[in-house]
Amino acid sequence: MKSSALSQLARRTGEPPISWLMKMTLDRPELISLAAGFTDNESLPVRDARDLLDAVLGSPKTGGPALQYGSTPGDATLRRLTAGHLAALDGASKASSVHIADRTLITHGSQQLLYMTTEALCDPGDIVLVEDPTYFVYLGILQSHALRARGVRLTADGLDLAYLEAVLESLKRSGDLPRVKILYLVTYHQNPTGLTTSFAKKLGALELLRRYERFAGHPIYLLEDAAYRELRFAGDDVKSALATKFSERVIYAGTYSKPFATGARVGFGLLPEPVLTAVRRIKGNHDFGTANLLQQLLASALGTSRYETHVGELRERYARKAAVMVRAICEHFPPNIAWDEPRGGLYVWARLPRKIKSGAKSKLFQAALAHDVLYVPGELCYASDPTRARPNHEMRLSFGGASLADISHGIERLGQVLRSIH
């Protein structure tokens, strides 16, 4: 007799690191958290949201429908506005056959889209290629679905294409290439490293996937996670993989949580067929439609100047917060710690000498907690890849949710701990 009625998936699924990191932040008010990727509290668009919702609910034409069920694909107006917004970001013409509402799906945050897409494409034992390091919450999806991961090294402008080709060739030789379904990339101000993937790298990756899918016997999709795209405060925007000639192999995941309000859990995707139909059917079983009131809020924001105005203000605020963190790191961190100055997003990725461990069980992590400062151990951001040991000498530092004063004090405390560990 079985000791538990839980499914294999339920028994497989471990506690997501994001859960205990956020719980620790909320349970210890004295703790300065440079870990959780919270957005800036003071910049949340409370007044805009109130005004927009007042207008929606105050009209007999829109008030009732906003509080009623919507459709599984999402509100038609929001899908149209979202597709147009992405077309503008990519510099696409109005006649684009890619940036269209019919390919757009509205979800409860981009995380739901990542989950459903992976579920639609992958069976237990399949392989997903990921950046090394990558978004650690996505790694939890892979673990719970019994998927294997292979890490691909990063360079300053994104994926190391020679390394990707070597991984694909190795999987071809071993006979595992038919199990490869997805290449997952966080392409803008990457979580955790802050790096942005160049358009040339996106095109090069897709060319490699198309070449090797002949041996796989099925399409291999590029899942482009663009959650931080609009949080750019330096440099120029980069076109998405949707703008390449291989758009039929691109699944684009975006969100309004980061650039507008994290509490308004609205994400979106642009998907090719047959993936779109499969994911839409899965979503029908999940929730048969994203919260309609939240969709009306976002549609109203996008349909006016309020969304763009808010994003512009948000970029300026994050630029100031990033500058404060950079100054504090320069002042307080030992000189043998490497890091890159952020140009967008929410994170600084710090690389310690390899002899210094930064994991959750390390002396460094425990000492940091004793000094009331929290970071994300870098080891959490690496997939379980049998071809290499998991690195354990890095940390992700977030300037998103902490106040300017807490950023300075937190980095100062962390610098003291780092110098004592040395």
C-alpha cells in the first residue's frame, strides 16, 4: 500500500527557493533584503491605477464587463494593444504578420506562460537548454516536471554560440537530441547576471537550432523571456527574436508586472502554432481566463499615456538605485570581487574568488544573515547539469525593492562580511 496518494509530480516538486527567500524578507523586518526581486514600492502607480479603475468601473459600458469572466486567450483590446506595443519596440511595420493579436495570449504573469509552455512541449526526461546561470524560478519548473537541463555558457553579449553548438553536437552524438525541445533565454538585463543578449546572438542561436532540429526530428523552440526589457536605463533597446526570419520558432514571454505593477499579475506571450493552441487549451484547464479586472486596468493604461509615462519614471528611479548600489560596491567590496555595472533590470551579479563559497550553507551566507543582510546565493541559478559542477562563488544583489538608504547600508554590511571572510 502506498504511503501517500500524492502524484509523482507532487512528490518531485521541492520547495522553491523564491518562497523561503521571500518569507525570510517578510518575517524579519530588520533584514535588509538585496535578494527578492521586488519592484520599488514607492514607484507603484497607486494614483494611476485608482484613476483608471474609477473610469472603468464608473462607466455602465465597461463596469459590469470588467467584473465578469473574460475569455481564455484574453481581452481582445489588451491583446491588440500588446501586439502593437511589441511591434513598436521591435520597429516592425503595421503590416507585420508576427506582431498580431491573434498570436497573443494574456496570462497571470509571465511565470504562468513559462509553466504552460514547458508543459505543452516537454515530457518527463526531455531536455531544456538554459543559460549558465539562469532564472532560478524556471529551474523549479524543470525539476517538478522531471526535465533534464544543459547549461550554455554566457558571454558579455549573451549566449556563447560556439558552446551552444558544442552542446547540440554532444547531444546529437549521444542520441539525446530528439529529447531537446526548448532553448530558454532571459534576453534583456538577464536575471541574474544583468546581461543583454544581442540581436546577432538571438539570430545565431536560432540558426543553430534550425540546423540541429533536422536531426532531432521535430522543431526546437527558442523561449525568449523578456520580463526586464522595458527596465532599460542605459544603452539602446535590442530587437526581440520575433524580428528574425525564424519567428515561427520563437515563443516570446513578456509581463506588465515589472514595468507597471507586480500586484497586477498580468503577463503575455506571442506564440506560433501549434504551440499557441496547445497552451491556450492548457490555460483553459488552469483558469479559463486571466482576471478580467486586471486586464481592463492594463488595457486602460496602455490606451493612454499613463503606461509610457510610468515606465519612463520607473527607468529613472532604477537608474538612481543602481548608481547607489554601484557606488557602495566600489566603496565597500574587496577589490578582488568582479561585477558588471547594470544598464537595466534589477540586479548586480557579483563574482567572488572561487575559493570563497556563497551558497545557502556557507559561512558567508550565514554571516550575512547575522549582519541582517540577505542576497541570493549564485548556486541557485545554475541547473543540475551532469557535465559540470555547480558553481558556488557568486551572488545576486537586487536594487529593486530596497530603499536607497537600505541599498547603501546593506552593501556596507555585506562588504564588512566579505572582508572578514577574506
